[in-house]
Amino acid sequence: VGAVMASIGEKSVLRKVFFFRLAHADTVLDGIRQAVEHIATLPFNDQGRYLPTSSDDILFALFVTRQEFPLRLQFARIKRADLPLVEDQGAITPLKIAKSAGVLDWAHIVIFDDGIVAAEFNRDAPRLARLGEYLYFKARGKLENSPKFLPLFEKAVLDELSKFESVSILEVEALTAEAESIAEADGNLAAAFGACRRAGEAQSAKLILKASVKGQPTNLRALAERLFRNPRSREALTNLKVTGKTAKGRRPLDMLQDYLVSTENFMKLDGRSRAVASDDAFRIIEGAYAENKERFPMAATANEIW
């Protein structure tokens, strides 16, 4: 699932809000709050807020907007090299910024005192699994382990899939650039999306897998479940549908229609920026939490971190 679904105005953009359950929330929530308080005092340098990655020119940093529950955070990826060019009426020049500066992409995250976490999805920002690692590393003993953020989804989807006696058709659609994410669930399928990208530079592709012999057992249902259960694979998909046989006859199931996510209209900083306005983003995320609060107790929790 891409971060920007569609532009609906010069100064607004549709983005998804994902919901998570904090593992062992009763024992880690206060530690997270203390960690956030400590991080808010750190300077922006390599010994403070910046956390290096495997790439020498990419850093993670946490920005703290509120230190009490609900915690308001912006988790950022800062890129200092491999920067784009600037074009002005045919003139091409490098993007000239200070060596200490970088291009920033962040996600707005709200952690609630009931252990639910709501996050704006920005495909260019770091994942919440990285936030857990970041908090643990920068907390200086305030957390015993790295916090784990477990994605929530509707139980109904997997319950419905389990009712299929067999699956004869599996439709999978995704951006070809997301092949690496799909590989976590199935390497062969990821290779197919990668091949589609190379063959014609296709930005997206739709693969339809069919049973070779009608009525013969296939592993399509297991493949659909793996794609759905794996958080990175599920995010990468724009369409995941199965068609097969149930006790009530042959029918389709749209697996992405019901998992726990809210699509919201975020205001951008201005007409040219892809970044969203933080005050508006936090208001929208907290509103999405309130609207979906009754669904959280019944939601299923993924075993894999996001």
C-alpha cells in the first residue's frame, strides 16, 4: 500500500493510518514515556538524537511534540547523499545544501495509554519496528527490551478465508517497486513483480494465478494467507483477492477490504511539498483512533512486527 493514495487537492493528500497493539503494554508504556522524555532533551548530533543506519548517509531521528499520553511523535529518516537534481527552465543543477543537512521524511505517530498506537503511513519514513529499536537504544536503561508494535487487522478476513475449501484463483496487484517487501511472504512472487518492472518499466502489475486443473488442490490459499499475514507484504499490495469453493458455493473474497486501517485526508504544508502539516496530522490520527476505538478489542493481532 503506497503512502500517497491520490491527490484530492493542491494542498491535501490521502494517506492511510495504520493501527497497532503495543506488545506487553502494561509493562512497557511507562518506560516508553520516560524514554521519550529523555530523548526530547538530547541534542541533534550523533551522540544525541541521530541514530546511524547501515548506510553512512542515512540517519534516524525522533522529534517529540508531546511527552504525555497520548504521546505525539515524528519518526524521521534523514538522507544526506544520493540527492535529486534541480531543474529550472531546462537548467539542471545539483541540490545544494549544507553537508550537515539532509532530506527528511517522517511519519506522525501517536501512542495512547491503552497500548494502541496509530501511525500515518509514509513509505519513505522508517517503519515502527525501527522506532522500537531506536527507543531502546536511546533510552539509556529505561527500557529492558525493544518495544514491539504489532499490526491490527480484522479477524473476519482470515476467518472468511478459512471457510474456503479450495482457492482456484488468486489476484495479486502491487507497485513493482515493492517487490522486495513482497519477498518476505513469497520470493517467487516477488521475482515476478521485479520482472514486470524490468520488462517495460511498468510501475504496477497485476498477477492472476489460477489452478491448473479445476477441483485439484492448490497452495493458493496458503499463499494468500502468507501475503496477508506478513506486514510488509500486505502494505505493498494494492489488491489481494481470492476466488474459490465454500460450503455456500463458489465466491470471491477481497482480503484488503476489511483489514484495520483508516484512509484520511491530510493537509500538506503547502502546494509543492509532499510533507503534511503536523498539527493537522496529529488531530486526524487521534480522530481516527476515536472513530475506531470500539473495533480494537475485537481486532486480531499479527505475530510479526511492522
